[in-house]
Amino acid sequence: MKIAIVVFPGSNCDIDMYEALNTVCHAEAEYVSYRTKKLDGFDAVILPGGFSYGDYLRAGAIAQFAPVIPAIRKMAQDGKLVLGVCNGFQILTEMGLLPGALKRNNSLQFICETVKLQVKNNQIPFTTEYDQDQIIDIPIAHGEGNYYADDATLAELEKNNQIVFEYYQHNPNGSVKNIAGICNKEGNVLGMMPHPERAVEEVLGGTDGLPLFKSFLKSGVLA
Amino acid sequence: MKQAMTPEEIKEEKPYLDWSLTEHEYDYICDKLLKRLPNYTEIGLFSAMWSEHCSYKKSKPVLRLFPTKGKRVVQGPGEGAGVVDIDDGQAVVFKAESHNHPTTVEPYQGAATGVGGILRDVFSMGARPVAILDSLHFGELKNNPTMRYKMEETIRGVGDYGNCMGIPNLGGETTFDSCYNGNILLNAMCVGLMNIKDMEHGKAVGLGNSIMYVGAKTGRDGIHGATFASADFSKEHETQRSAVQVGDPFMEKLLMEACLKLILKHRDWLVGIQDMGAAGIVSSSAEMATEGNAGMKLNLDLVPQREPNMSAYEIMLSESQERMLLCVKKGHEEDVKKIFKDYNLDAVTIGRVIEGENYVLYHEGEQVCDIPVRSLTEDVLEEPSKEIKPQYIIDAEKMPAWRPSFESSGETLKRLLNQPTIANDQFITQQYDSQVRTNTIVKPGSDAGVLRIRHTKKAVAMCTDTNGRFVYLNPKIGGQRSVIESVCNIVASGAKPLAITDCLNYGDPNDPEIFWGLRESCQGIADACRIFETPVVSGNVSLYNENDGQAIYPSPMIGMVGLIKNTDYVIPMHVQEADDIVYLVGKTTADFAGSEVQKMLQGKISGLPEAPNLEVIHDYLKNLHKAMTQGLVTSAHDLSEGGLAVSLAESVFDTEFGLNINLSEFDKTLLFSETPGRLIVSVKPENKSAFESLLGSAVQEIGRVTDQRKLSIKLANDELNTDVASLEKIWKESISCLMKSKA
Amino acid sequence: MTTIRIYVTYKPSVFDPQGAAITDSVNSLGHQEVKNIVVGKFFDIKLDEDDQDKAKQDVKEIAEALLVNFNMETYRLKVLEEN
């Protein structure tokens, strides 16, 4: 399974994703520039965290016009795996690949801490290695992670089982329905604010992010 | 044009006095250095380059006190940052810098650009910045909404810049004292990593080589920032906002990646590289020419400008952020441009290295400056300073020592944990990304931050410490104690201390008492650095930290870095297992002068802090570190503000444990003494004899870890019995409660 | 030349944490009569286009493509007087 990690100007969790996949999971991931127009040959694409284009308009807003975006859209349509973490999630919503939007945290402050998440859907290719309703510890680090969608969209998300991760017990940013991560209807596009790539080594404080990558890699093998 | 005044008018009207250049210096420049009258641009350049901020003319004699050499020191003070060997061809690169005045005037931008500047210093050496630390000192928060606002903005500024750059914040410190009410201190430290073979220098050499400008365009921001930073601070500065620069971390991220790519992949194209920091183009270019023993010619019309009609003087002195100056080998200009183009940045040739040793500037077709380079950088008149030992210190030496008096140790501990300087600063640190780039082993909130070096077993530990109160009461002892605290923090994490950087934050050095304090405290720092074998490899001086004549405490900040050779022996600050034995390392004396308990109970500080025995402390800390590397120590925590009781409590916060401590020979007041050089450590029972035989009489067994969440301490004349949860609640909520208060 | 200003705010149904925080602090300054403050942003766009209707149409396109996120935001625009 060949994985592309897209580097936008201002991406800064690209190396974290690269190391989690290559060094820890022994997968085959490589960086691709935001200028790339084709992602042929890749089975999955990851939009890492960071501050693309400084997040100067809205987080993720400017990145949606990068040259690589049509290729990402095509991969999503073709049923390949698309994962957006933090700024990557923001970009996926700005692109319209996932519904809703991410607002500033309710506290108006950037928050970096490890939070508890509950796995609400373990049936998509990113979560099969988790138990349904499993509680996991994953770090967050964002200033605009307050998920918002209107009632109709929320009803749709619930109906289709698109809510993948919820904040458990403590909602750090004010997200509606404690939403921390959602997928598209088909389940091949996942966006999440928490950083699973920061939770893959015991020495760094925990490994609850590993099953996500294992699920992901396993699904690639089967596909 | 274009000179606002003729040389003769300058001589008559003395505009340079407003730029902090004295008449004596002006005469020296005319008579001895140039042997003619300088023009408007030239005298502007002198005033900036001869400011304390750029020239260290006041502090130089003091800085010479510091030991700067050591077997691991690759680069000491004088370059962008200090470089220290950590084996295997790798080095840590670090420096701290103050941004006190800008932060006081415009906290958000002042803090942000403080971080931006120190990052450039580090990556200009060829190192990738891997951690930021911030040492913050605010006025009291209580009944002070302005200070609370300034604190929020300062934190947001530090956070936004580092978070956007994707460089983790590994800690630092935050203290509160009314002496900082009118003058906030923001000291930012950056730690970088590099392979020693990639080390760069800020130099320009080689006839015909090009001087290239990269990064943001030049505007009128921050003009005279350097002299601004070197002038006393008063109400009228509240309107001087134009002197504060605005930061653009996104630009800096691109600039950093582009510069590192150039340095690491194409070093044969590059001769030298330097950040345009204080005093902008003039200081970076003149320093590079001086370093290379070269002359330099610049055409200011080629400098990318954001605003129209800027004068030569404005272009040269602008402190617009996110700019770097390169010296590029002739013929490689286009190659360099291409590298920067890939990051959407412009690189522009603005001049070249010339024969001789003059610094020549052209603007709008005219020569506006032609002076020897060294007259700007090296010929500055060092000013001998007067010093007087302040009367309050002489008096204190004769006064009987103050001792606290209180009923209940438990209640006193609770009140101490509620003091903002002691209380948990998660309110601040959780606004900083501490984990990005996934190397952080120990996050902020511990004695030292610890970062692993990827693909090795090594890690580096880092901390900052400022002991303004002790330095105020006795500068030399305070200076020594500042270094001791850093050493204890670094050792507590399992690391061996390597070297320090410093930010020397003081008031007006023309006040003989302040200068005396500056020299004495630096002597103290130097003494301690010699004993602990931690040379000073970089640093920064910030004088004139005064507001309406009221000086801050003399507040030297020590930033220390240590090396852990094996990440298996990173030592946590929290206890880990019930029944482990708790030891107190170091002797406890009745040392209350300048302590937190004194400030809390008396409302002020007084007395003479105890002079530490540096050799003794060094010996047992070396042994403690040895015990750690042998796996004999389970946890370790430094004793600082608040003393033993506070540290014991902190060592069980965020755990499921408690402590049962027996100090039946201790007077209850000793729980809050702040004798330096102490730690508490926990040791597994099976390691007891091995540990004790290494540490000998330096340690005292004081109790056990329990699985009950209770802190119990038996004392000679009191008994403390409190549940940990209630202590933890006070400690955790103190700062956020203050921030939310309406008063 | 036409200059058009676009104001972008959260939709009324979306909670505006910045606005709420500022309202709160204005109230605590003693201005109890202040009931709500909305925080938004504006963009002044200068176009090389003299036909105002055409300029408005261009700006609408820009706004809807980039400046506004319709999931949570709304906008209005006005033509600024030439000066």
C-alpha cells in the first residue's frame, strides 16, 4: 500500500505522519508537494496537520485551491482512502469532501492536551482495529477545532453512522454533539481533529493511535 | 536628497542625543574614527550599532566574567547561537533572547516576534529548531485587569508563533511579582539540533561575492527598536507603537525551510548567513563584513520595500521581521533565487563584498555612507560604569534572619499552592503545542522538558530559571542560586548539564547600584558555571527595564541544556509506585530570605539568602546523576519556590499515590525553607543500599510512597495530614480562577 | 476602478464565541445596555472595473469561492465611494 502525505506550505505535522507510518508501522509513505497534480499509483492520501498558508483566512480555506486538490478529490471519488488530521480535517471540510465546518474553540484559546475519545463507528477502513465504543487517549492541538454543522446535516451524519470519534466526558472545544471526527457516507474519507500520529509510541506517552494506522494498512492489504 | 540634515546641522542640533548617542561618543566618532563629520545616515547607523542592544558597551566588562569554553563547546558567544557537541557528530544549538520592551507595549506582537527572532538565530547556524521555551515574568494578577489582559496576549503571541511554525514548546517558567507591573519580561529560548559539519557562520568574505536579501519586504516598522530596547521606559512609550514589529510565522516557516534547504543541500553556494535582528540590515551586514574581514557595498534601491519613499536611514534600521541576509558565492545567485522561489520567497542581490574594509551604501544613485566597517561593530567606546553596593543589602547583612510563624503547616501549604508563581501553569502551557514533530518525552510542567533525538537513544533536557528575588537581596548569591536551580532541574530529568545561555534583565545601568547588581550577579553566575562545568555559550542583555523610574528586580534568566544518553533513563518527576522510598537530597537550613513563604506572609521580601556551597552540591548531584544512569532512581523532583512541602505535593499530583513522610526532627517552618540544591527522589526498596552507598550523607530517607491519596508529614512540632485531591484542586485552579476574576 | 467591501459574519444561528466574550467584557465595563456584539471581518476589494454591477458579480464569485464558508458564515457587500 502506497501512501501520499501532502505537504502544503505551512504543513508541520507532515514529518510526524511520515515517521508514524514509515518508522513505527513500517509502511510505505512518501511526501508529495501541494504542487503535484497527479496522485496516480497511491492507494491512500493523508492531509497532515499544520497551518497551511498560515491559516490566515480560515483554517484550511486557502489550501482548497492548491494544485493537488483535484487529485485528492479524484481519489476520494475512486474509493481510495483519504485521511485528514487537524488542519487536514479543516481542509477536507473546506473542500466539501466532508460536511460542516470548524470554528474557533469556545475558549478562544489554542488547546494542546491529551483527551479521551470514544470510537462510535469501528466499521470503516480506519477503525476496524478498535472496538465499538472503545475509549482511547489521543492528543489534540488546535485553535479551530470546534465542529459545527446545522441540524439537518447532523441528522444526516447520525443516520449514516458518519460520526466516527466523539470526545468522551470532556468536550475541549465546544464541538456540536462532541464530534471529534467524521467520515463521508462511503467511509473512505475520514477527518479528525485529534492527532493519532502523536500516539504511536510508548516513550511519547501512549499508543492508542496505532490501531487507526493498523486498520488503515490492513484495509489496503485486503483491497 | 536626501539627507534630512547636513553634517554641520547635525553637529549643531545634535539629533543623535534622542537616539541615545552621547556627545562624547559623537566627538569620538568625528575626531578619532572618521576624522570628518558624519552625515545623517552615518550617524543614524552609529546610534543604532552603538546602542547597548547591539554593542553591549555597558555590559561587555561584565560578560567577560563568564566561562565560555569547555570540551563540548563548538561555538561560544558571538555567533547567532551557541553550539554544544552531543557526540556522534551532532550538536545542540541554543540561545535565549529578551523581548521585554516590545512585549510590555504590545504584548501579542512583542511576544510573537520575540519567538520569531530567536528561531532565526538558531536556524541561521544551520540547525533545525526543535524546541521553544519561554520565561515570562508578569506583575500581580490580582485586582489588575490590565496585567491579566497583557498576560493573555503575551501567551497568545508566544503560542501563535510557535504553533504555526510547528516547533514544540517545551516549557519555561512564569512568575508574578509587582516589580514587573510596569515592565513585563519575555525571554524566549530556542533549542536546535544539527550535524556539526553543517555549521554556518554569519560572515561575508571573498571579493565579488554577492550579498543577498531574502524574506519579507522592508517597511518602517521597528525603526530604532534597538535603541528603544536600550532606553528607559516610561508612560510616553505607550504611544510609540510604531516601534513594535508585526510577526508573520507563515513567512518564517517558509523562510526557515528554504534556508535550511540551502544550508544543508547546497552549502557550497553559501559563504555566510545571518538573521536581520536588532538594527536590521545594518547590524547583520556590518557584522558579517567584520567577521569576514571584508569591505561591503550595498545598493539600498535594490532592497525590497513595502512602503514608498523610505530614506536610507529607515531602510537600514528597519526591524521588519522574517528577513535574512546571505553572502553567496559569485555565480550562484540564480541557483539561490531558485531555492527561495520554490517557497514563494524572493531572494535579491543588494550588494557585494568589496576590497578594503569600508562599508559603503548607495541610495537613489548617491553614496550615503562610507565608513570603516569596524567603526560600527568594534570601535564602540566601552563605558566604565560606576558601582555602589546598595544600602539595603548592607543593612540586610546585619539584620537577624526572618523566620515565618504560622499555626498550621497544612493551611500554609494550601495558601502557598494558591500563589500564582507556585500554582500549576497549565492555563499557559496548554495553549502551546508541546508535541508537534513527535519527539517530546517530557512535556511542560515538569522540572525540565525532554526531547528525544530521533533515530538515536539520546535525548536533550532543557529548562529556564530566574530567581529575581534572591538576586535582588544578594546579587552574587542569587546568581549562584539561579544556576543551581537550573542544574537541579536538568539533573532531576536524568540529564547531565552541558551549558547555559542567559538573558540578563536589569534596570538602568547608569544607576551605580543597578550596575553593581549586574556585575555581582554575573560574578555569581560565572562562579557557579565554573563549578558545574556549564559554560555560557550564548546570551543576551536587556537593560533599562524600568518604568517611570521603578526598576524590576535584577532578573538574570538561565537557560540550560543537558544530555541524556539513554532515553530508558529519563526520570519522571512524579512518584511511580507504592512502597518506594522517598529521599531528600541536600541539606535543609532555615533559609527564608526571598522565599515564597516570606513574600506571602510578609507581603515583601527581606534579608540575606544563604550562600550555597557549590562544590558540595556539585559532588552529590554528580553522584545522583550516576545513580540515575544506573537505573537506581524512579522519580526526582527539584525543590524550588515553596520548598519541601510544595515539591512533595507536586510529586503526587496527577498520580494515584500519596506520601507518608517522617520529619520528626524538622521544625515545621523548615517545610517552606528554600535552601538551594535540594531534590526529592523516590527509589525502589531493592535499590536502597546501592543508592545510599552512592549518595552517602547527602541524602536522608524521609518516608514512603503510599497508595492512599494522602499527604502525611510528621514534624517536630506539627503534623500535616491532607488529602491530595484538595491540594491538587487549589494548585490547578489558582491561575485560571485569577484570570476569570472580575476585579 | 471600483472598490467593494465585503462583510463576513457568522450566520445568526451560529454561536460566535468572540462576540460573546466581548459582549461580556463590555457589560462588565458597566454598559449593561449592550445586548449583543457580532464580530466579523471585512475585505476591501479594488477592481479594475467601472461597471458596478459587473464588479459586484465578480466579488460575489470571489466571496462564495473563498472568502465565505457557507456552512457557518454569511456576507453582505457594498460599493465604497471613490475618493
